[in-house]
Amino acid sequence: MITPCVAICQLTQATNICKGCGRTREEIDKWETYTYYERMIVMRRLGYANERMGRAERMRRYDHG
């Protein structure tokens, strides 16, 4: 199953958005029940071009250092 998770799981208190993947708590909680198309909507919102993006590319998206 495709996921934007990069194993940096920390929700911000102010926005309740994960610092690692950018999903809301609701999106994280419901991810496994989402249809393929619902997941793709979230993935596009998070800036992923397509489902074939490799882990290295996903990790670079979060490399702010």
C-alpha cells in the first residue's frame, strides 16, 4: 500500500499535522480504510508526483537540512 509515511511520526500540537508526512491525524487514522483514489488525492496534496516515486525521493522531500 502506498503511503507518504517516512517514519518521523510527530504531530504538531497547534495544527495536529504530522511533521514527517504532512498528513492530518484524521488522514493517518483512516489511511487503511481509504480507497486508492482517496489516498492519491492526499498524496498529490502532499506534493508527490505519482505512486512510483521511490523511498529516496520521498525522503528528499523532507530533507530540509
